[in-house]
Amino acid sequence: MSDELVERRSLEDLETMLEEGRKQSIKLVIIGGYAVAAYTRGYRYTKDIDLVADKPTLGKLKGLLKSLGYSIRDTEFGIAGSKELTGGFIDLHISVGRIYDLSTGKEYPVDSSLFRNAKRLTVRGYMSKNTSLKAVVVDLETLVILKTMPVGRDKDAVDLLSLLRDKRKEIDLEVLAQRIRAAGVNGHLLERIRDYAERLREGELDKVWSDMTATRLSFSEKREIAKFFAKLVELFRER
């Protein structure tokens, strides 16, 4: 099965999860690569499904996932699973109560405000351009934090650059500051942004971006992203 067909199946399953979840009063919010695709023009391929779920409806959610053919297992932070396809697979990660970043051991707390602040947006495929769905997606400011937290993963670097390239003017810095304060991750984020700023200056992020997206960041785009990194450094330093 081609990457395009795997992506299409992933989006179809995601749509079913959200629709059936709504019917069964299961609260679900998209995070991860598909959330980035909803806010941006979509610069990279993904097939993984990353969600946040409300704990009281976890039993019903497990039944729904099994009915869609997913093998699932409980984790310390929610549910993990996968679905095998001919020549491919879909990974599934569902966070409950907290979003855990495996690369750093850092956590982002989940409460009712994450569900309340979520936005209804259109998620489109990267390879299957004609495949799209309306979905409930985590708010932009929280997504920026979640994509800044990890270390050592090129896809997260590309996702953060995508958000800053397309949506930096829409990021509410005061809201971002509130999210940072509530999560207690300001020191870590300050370190991460300083690292990103240095990698941008040295040209390392150019290579990461071009390798994964087969496009290039223009000089003006890099300049504006660098300015935004500087704003974030000041913001995190104040917190």
C-alpha cells in the first residue's frame, strides 16, 4: 500500500473516531502532525493519529478503537496502538490527563480548558490532497508549546517552523504566556528556543527543512522566524 493510501486510510479512521466519538459523547482533540496540518499549508507527510481524550469516556473509546481494527494497550499516559495495513501501518497515541514527551520526560497537563479552547478546523492530507475532514484541533498556542518541547526529532522542528512560517502573526503571546505558566515548562522552553535560534543562525534548520519538505525557507522567512524566536526568548525569560 502506498504512502498516499496509508495517509488516506488514516484520515478516514480519524474522521470515524471523531464522528463516532461525538455520538457517544467521547471528548477528543487532535494534537501532533495532523493538528499542524490544520493550521498550516501542510509541509510534511504524516499518518500517525495523536489525540487527547477525556478520561471518563475511556472505556467507550477503547471499544471504538477496537471496532476500527486497532490493537491497543494501556500506557502510563493513556492509550497506544497501531493498525496494520497491507504494506503499511498507522500508529495511534492518545493522551489522558497529561501529554508526555518521551524525548525529554516533560509533561504538559491536560484539563477542561484544553477541550474548551480547541478549534474546529479543516485537516487535509499531504499526499492525498483531496482527502479532508472537519475536526476539533488543539488551540494554536498550546500546539506551539507541544512542538517546542521535544528534543532530537526533525519532524517536530519542521512542525514548529511550519507554525511560525504560516501563523506567527496569529499567535497570542499573552495566551502563550498563560499556557507556559500553567504548565510550568518555561525554563525548558527557554532552553529549547535558544537552541532553535542557534540552529537557525548556523543553517542547520535549513537542511532539516529542505530534507523533509523538499522546499526552502527564504531569507525573509528565516529573518522573521528569528525575530519571533527572540520574542519567545524574552517571553520565556519573563516567566
